[in-house]
Amino acid sequence: MVSSAPSLPDTCLLCHECDLLVDLGRLIEGRRAECPRCGCVLSYRRRNANVRILVFSCSALICLGASTVFDFIQLSAAGIDRDLTLPQTMSVLFALHEWALAAFMGVVVIGLPLAFLAALGLLAFSLEAGRAGAYSFVLLRFVTFLRVWNMAEIFFLGILVAMVKIAGMADVNLGASFWFYALFNLFLILSLVHVDQYQLGLGIRRLLAEQEQAA
């Protein structure tokens, strides 16, 4: 007779660093759980995390949209003025036949952050509204996957480094889109800070259990 392995409670989690199985229990707000072996932070239950994620992700989406409308940077050299918007930086790369770089820039700088924030905001809204379903775990996996590929802040740092080098050859003026994109990165980082995969998954399972009991 083959005995089935005992099922683990939903509060068990493998340590990201040493693979120790830890039962986190139910964390109270403002507390975090650390691995007893290596001290790695496993989960942090922040106060009003879902509301903050929703607010920060929506703010980031608004700023990202605004950053594609206005002038991003204004260059002036030898009597020639040039205004560039964020989408135009990609069209210039296309004009230079750098199609792969332009496509990569469009996906990484705009596409992935847009998809990540939209999915994260939808997930936070559904949890705050007390609704969950099979799609909730799909959104959680999608958010967890895209979180690793977020490179918007690296692009922004690259722009700052490039402007320092260009400043010696031309007059550089920052447009409204530059500041909107800076705010977008700020709100994106704040959204990432409040994302805890364990707490989000626990919230989804709790809502599903409540819906089953109500049915």
C-alpha cells in the first residue's frame, strides 16, 4: 500500500537562499518573516499593501502615458534645435536601421512596464474588492515573471549618464516628459516595494476559501 505524502499548509514557504522549508504562519501587519537558517527575508506584510499597490501602479501608468506625449529632451547645438519625444527616440533608431535595438527599447522601456503595471493594478483591485478566481493566480504568475524583466530605471539612469556627456557638446533642456518619466520610475519602484508574492498568494487563497464557503 502506497501512502500519499502529507499536504503542506498554505503558510509553508521555501527560503529563496538556502531552500529551507519554513512555516510562516499568519503574519500581522507591519511584521516580516526571516529564514531561521540564513536570515533571508521571506515575506513582509505591509500595512494596506493592496491599496498602496493600486495607487502607485495607477499613478505610474498615468505618468508613463504622459511621458509619451510631451517633449522629452531639447537639444541645441551650432544654431540647430531639436526636440525629441520618447517615442521619437525609437523612430530615430528605426531610421538608422537599428530595428532590433528600437524594438527592444520599445518593449523594455514601455511595453513590459505597461503590461506589468496593468496586471499588478488589476490584481490589487480584485483583492481589495474581495474578488478572486483562477485568473488571480494567472495574474500573480504574470506579475512575478515580468518583475524580473523590469529595466525602466536602468534606461532612465542611462539617459542621465548620456546627458552628462552631451552637456559638453550641446545645450540640453529637459522637457515635461522627462519629469513624467522620472515620476513613473518613482511610482514603479514604490509599487515593486509593496509586492510580496507570498502575501498576494495567501490573499487569493483566503478569498477563494471564503467564496467556497459562501456558495
